Amino acid sequence: MKNMSTDPAAIQSYIDGLAPDRSMAIRKLLGTFRINLPSGFSETMTYGMPGFVVSHDIYPAGYHPDKSQPLPFISIASQKNHIALYHMAIYMMPDLLDWFRSEYTRRTEAKPDMGKSCIRFSDPDKIPFTLIGELASRVTVEEWIRVYEANRRR
């Protein structure tokens, strides 16, 4: 993946404001995404958290609730009791969700703590980074745009 960071200072500032165990986990998650995401996603701060988006250069329509925002794909946040990984495709692609849940349980012997697009990690030391990397690699920019547009029309 090309590491296109629109505001590296803001991302660094976000990470620097975290507790050491959280900052290390966020750094490792960002590195995992940088290595594993297909080309075309851009790294940026969006909605106050670091993440990866489809820029307006690739998808000029932007995110429909706020067209000035790029199309979100993955974001990471340090919440009060957990690290949250927001993966928009997992919410809109049932096969991807099924694969992830199955693999998570098989590899960690636990059920994932999840919401619609959110995967919560209460223990930063137990984040399955290899699995997260595989999850990141499974959806291209072009596929994400197709899925997003198909779901928007519904």
C-alpha cells in the first residue's frame, strides 16, 4: 500500500496522547494496515481518529452524510475501556463478517467483541495482528466503492 498520509503530525499527536500500551497497539495496527491494505487507500485523521479512506481523488462523491469527507474504510480509536477498530466493509459484507468471526474464534479461542462495524479489543496485548492484516487485505478500493454504492442505493 502507498502510505499517503494527509496529516502525519495529527496522527502522531493522537498517538502521543495515549497511554504507552495503547500507543504501541495503535502504532502496530497502523503499521499492519500500511503493509496489508491494497493500494489506493489514504491514511488520514478522520472524525478525530487515525484511519484509512478512499480520497476524493479516487471517489469524488465522498461520504454521503458529509460529501466534504472522503469515503471512510477503517478507523482506529482509543476509547475508555478498549481500542476500537471500525471496519466499514465488515458491516456491509456479510461473507467478510462471517469469515472474520470464524477465523477470530478459531485463532484466539474467543468470540470477538463486536458491534456493527466495530471490533473492540479490551486488552491491547491480545489483538490478533496477523488476522487483522488478513482482514485488511481482503477488500480493494474498487470493491469497497462498489459495495458502498450498492448499499447506499438500498
